[in-house]
Amino acid sequence: MDKTAIELDEEKLKFFISGPLLLQKRRSVIYWKDVQDIEFVSPVRRSAIILFIMTDGGDNAGISTKYISGNDKEIYDTVMKYYKKG
């Protein structure tokens, strides 16, 4: 059964993934206004990580693309489109 991993809109990103896929502080909602930058990290032989650099200077968050359907780079590009709109 397919489940929703992330939802994007012009205000925020919501993710419904739990477990070791998150980096540093757990955030289920990331508001674009709180994001300073987004990076694409692609380790060798592993799923990519989309890293959110937060404006507060700490508590960055990241999600693995492992359980998100689609090409890693296309997922990142889609996230960036929403981030730039926000």
C-alpha cells in the first residue's frame, strides 16, 4: 500500500516519515519562511538526503529520498520549486 511521504504547498513542507531518515532535530512541518537554504546530498550507494538549513542557525533538518517515489534529483527539484514560491 502506498502512503504519502511528503506534502508540499506554497507555505510549507510536511513529512510523514519517521525513524532514522531524519537528521538532527525531528520536524514534521518545515515552513519555507524558516529555511535559509536547501542542499542536495547524494552519498555513494545510498539514497539522497535533502538537507534544510534553518534560519535560526541550528536544528537543521533533513529527509532521505529512500521512501519517496521518484528520481532523487527530481524530488529535490520539486522541493526547490515550492521553496522558491514560498
